[in-house]
Amino acid sequence: MATVRILLGLVCIAVIGSSWRAERSIITPAQVVAIAQKEIGIQETSENSGLRVDRYNAYVGLKKVPWCASFVSWCFGQAGYPQPRTAWSPSLFPANRITKEPLPGMVLGIYFPELKRIGHCGIVTELKNDLVYAVEGNTNINGSREGTGVYRRIRHKRSIHCFSNWSSL
């Protein structure tokens, strides 16, 4: 009788423990935002390079390339998302990920007519009326696509070409 009680107790502990782990493994877009915000202030030490910048690019398997998409991919990876994983900003916007209504944790894409493509991206952190607050890598205080660090940016919704949702696994 005591052996049965011990076995039942172990089974209960295993069930409770496994459900606790499952709850802890839930990934949310808020985690992506929090990770991105912690990176604000990171700066290059040379063009497209630096201790943290090299980590962003290494995450996508490259070195010393423009790194806004690498930064976005790295943030999602740190939050536990297997995708996206790219340094090419246009590839962050496949048709099946595009959304019209942005939410925190989504990716924003800036279109450059001279490139004829999306040439910069960032992570949406907050929305206020027509303003989109974001954290962007490889930018600067003026919002350049070839900047020197990770900055918090505020953009008008009309200046953003599209948004993509990578938080659905």
C-alpha cells in the first residue's frame, strides 16, 4: 500500500512539473520587445562591426554586413523563435507574414524607392495614434538605414511600407 502511494505521489509530481515547464516555455511578442529594448545604445566600433553587432550578424551566419535584419532576427532568436533568421531585410516580409494592423513585437519595413525594395527594418514596441515606436538596429538619431547603433525611433505610420508578424510559430 505504501509503495502505491509513493508511486502515485511521484506521478503527480511528474505531471505538475511537466505542466509547469510547458507554461514557462510560452513565447510572447512582449519578450521580443523587451530583448530589443535592452539593446538600445549598442554602437558599432567600426563599420558594420562591434562586439554586439558581430553577434547579431553571426546569428544569421554572416560578418560585417548591414545589420538591421540581423538585429531583428537575433532579437526573435533570443526570445525563442526559430524564425526569422536573415540579414536581408526584404525577406522579413513574405506575403504570408504581412499584416495591415501593427502590434508590439511585429517587424516594420521601410521602402526605399532608389533601391526599389524594403531597405530597413525594426521591431515595433508601441503604437500611439498614427505614431509607431520601434527599436531599430543599424540606424542613427536621424533614422538612417546605414547608421551606427541600436536606437529607439518614432515614425509616422504612413512612412512605413508594411508590417510582418513573426510571433506566430
